[in-house]
Amino acid sequence: MSLTPLALRNVLRTPASLRPLLLQSPRACYHSYEHTQPPPYRDADAAILSSALTYVPAQGFTQEALTLGAKDAGYLDISTNLFPKGAFELVKYHLVTQRLGLKDRIQFPDEKMGVGRKVRSLVLERLRANADTGVVNRWQEALALMSLAENIPTSLRELSALSDEIWFLAGDVSVDTSWYTKRASLSGIYAATEIYQTTDQSTDFKDTEQFLDRRLEELRVMGGAVGNTLEWVGFQGGALVNLMRSKGVRI
Amino acid sequence: MAFVLPRAAVVPSLPLKARLTPLAFQLQARSRNVSARRTIISSAASPATEPEPERLHKPQPSRRKPLSAEQKKYLDKALRVNQAGELAATLIYTAQMPPINKAYPHLRPLMKHMYDQEAGHFKKFNELLAKHRIRPTAMYPLWQAAATFLGWSTAAMGREAAMACTEAVETEIGEHYNGQVRELLTWMTDMENRGEEVGEELRLLIEDIRRIRDEELEHLDHAVQNDAKEANPYELLTGVIRTGCRGAIWVSEKV
């Protein structure tokens, strides 16, 4: 990792024993079912951030919410120095906890549901979580924070992690090139739908659901067209080779 | 012998008449010791009096630590490369089979057997990647094209060249799997030495990779038996293919 002055400052601020934690790549790797990972946040951090989230509807994603949360959790005001990125850490905590909590919020007992319908349900459930935690009215502030240059890498990583999580929970088992195209397209659709949700005033977010349905329909049509074209090209190539072989060309 | 006079009204710190003469105190202490010693079991006592704790027979619950970041990265890379390798193997056989089977019908069962085994390996690694949420290599379409071209071109060069291609690829893959099995076995012995539980997941993974390595080496033997070494530009062909394999492995680990 290249050491910009800001990154160097953050490294030097971290206690020496915790510096190896900074080097860990948060990108998803081999997922073990038996050797489970420890939780992503330490107890103190999680306590402060979770109580700070309860102040977000009133205060927004700001340093004030963090301070009030720290006091509420029984820590000193100065404890917010644990979070060098300030309000963005609150946004990130919300993103991480909602992503990891998605599998507990929704289960699919009915095995007949197709992968596409499951993806739709998961996206809607994740968006509903924004509303349930009372964060959706302040989410435009969060989007603004996420779009700051220093926060963009983390935001994109969280978005791709969420997309991966949704496809995994929907039961997708493809591991060829479509792995990349599916996740990229779902990331785009989710981001667009989330932005739309921040302006949605309808009851129960019906307009957001219809927006999502339109985007998923577009994806289905586009993906189908591209897939069919590639298949046709493949068939033409194979047919040409077989034709030449039948004419005696030694290939 | 001391006796205590009851004094209900006053609560003294020591009972009255508790003060013993030194001799009386010593005699009292000795008698107390003898009665205590009666419950101590000496080593010469019979086995029937042995204490029998439950803990002795039940195996202790072993610790299970999370995998370290390096271990997860290693498994991530290893399984990604393995899947890419099996993809290439299946496509090489798919491309080789039509011309070879047409020219040498007696090789049909052998080619089918090898193809079926490779398809089984590919399916296994696809399942592992999906289960453990490992991303496949981004060079997937490139490897598809390269493997098809390799299979088709070596088959066009003849039976010996096709077998030499198989020999070269299987040699590289066999070495690669050997390294992985050795690394995972080292992990297993380290975990056992530290008293940590290895777990079914890791154990089954090692067994699977071992079995697949054995089958790949069996393909290598078949290829050599079928005159792989008779191929005309033998050194050049196997050199190029082995270098290409090593490069592909290196790239698939990163990308």
C-alpha cells in the first residue's frame, strides 16, 4: 500500500500491536464454514457505532451522532478518535452490518423460487433495511460521504461485497465469466435503486420496487441478447469447421 | 483435655478454657492429624479406591482457530488455479478428440476415459469455488480460446504430438498439485502440534487434491505409453507447452 501523508499519519496513530490489522485486505477470500472469522468490529467500536446509528435520524451522518453515541455507550467523547474517518465510519458500519445481517433477515424455504426472483427479494430486503433502521431519510448525506475521493475505494469494495453476498444467498453457483458480469450488473442496479429510494415518497416504497423491476427486466433482455449472439457465433464457427472436415480438409 | 464453659451473654473472641497447655495442644493436634490422614489414600492402596474422573475417558474438546489471512489467500489462489487448469484440460481433450478419434479409432476409449476424469475434476473444482465463494480467474475466456487452440493444433500435428501435449500439461499440473498437497499437509501437522482441530473441510480438501493428482499422473503414464516421446519436435513442443502452463498458472494466481 502506497504511503500518502494521510495514510502514514493513520498508521502512526494506530498502536503498534494493532498495525498488522491495517494491512489486512478486506477483499473477500476463501470462505471457511468450520474456521469462522471473528466479527469485523471490535466490541468497543461496535458499541459506539451501533449507539451512534440510533442518533442518525436526528443528527444525520455527522460527528455529533458519533459523539452522542460514544456518550450513550458509556465512553468518553474523546473515544471518537478511534474513527479517523469520522462520519464515514458510521456509514461503513451501517453498510457492513446490513450486508452481514442480510442472511439472517431473509431465508428461502421454498426451493422452487428461481435465482432471479431470489435476487429481487434480497435487493428489496436490503433496501427495506435502510428504511427499518431509519437511515433512509439521511442516506443522501451518506452517499455524499461515500463519493468523496478518499472514500471511493472503500465504498466500491462494499458495493461489490454486497453484490457478491446477494448472488451467493440467491444460490448462484456459476463460476465462469458470468461471475463477473452478474456481480458488475447487480452492483449498478443496486446503486441506482438505492439512490432512487432516497427520493421515493410512495407508501411502502412501491415505486422503488417497480424501478427495480424495470432495471432487472432490462438486464434480462440485454443479457439474453448478448448470450444468444455469442451462442450463434459459436455455432457458426463449429459448423464451419465440421463442414470443412466433411469435405476432407484435415483439420 | 479442654472443655468450653457456655457463656451466652458475653461473646469472647476465644472460648474460655480454650487455652491448652503445650502438651495438651500437641496431643490434640496429633489426634486431629491421624483422623485426617485416614482419608488419604497411599500409593499402595488397591485400585478399587482410585478416583475415576469423567474427564479421563472423554476426549477433550479441541480448539478451532480461524484461518489466517495468508492461509485464506493461499487457498483462494490454489483453488482458482486448479479450476482454470481443469477448464483447460477439458477443452484440450474436447478439441483433440474429433481428429484423433477419426484417425485412430482404437484410442477412442482411452480419450473418453481421460476426458471423463477431467470433466469430473472440473465439476469438483467448480463446486468448491462456488461453495467457498472464491472468484474464478478473470482470464477465463482467454484460457478457453488458448486451450481449444492448443488441443486443435497438437491434434492436427498428429497422434504423437497430441500425446506429447498431454504429457507436458500433466507433468506441470502434477508438480503443481504436489506442491499444494505438501503445503496443506504442513498446515495439518502444524495445527495438530498446536492442539487445534483440523476440521473436515481441510481434510476432505487434501484428500480430493491427492486423488486428482493421482489421476493426472495416471494420464501422464497413459500419454507416455502411447508414444508421447515419439513426437517429432518433442523438446520444442513440450518446452513451449510447459512454459505456457507455468505462465498461465502464474497469471491465474494473480488475476
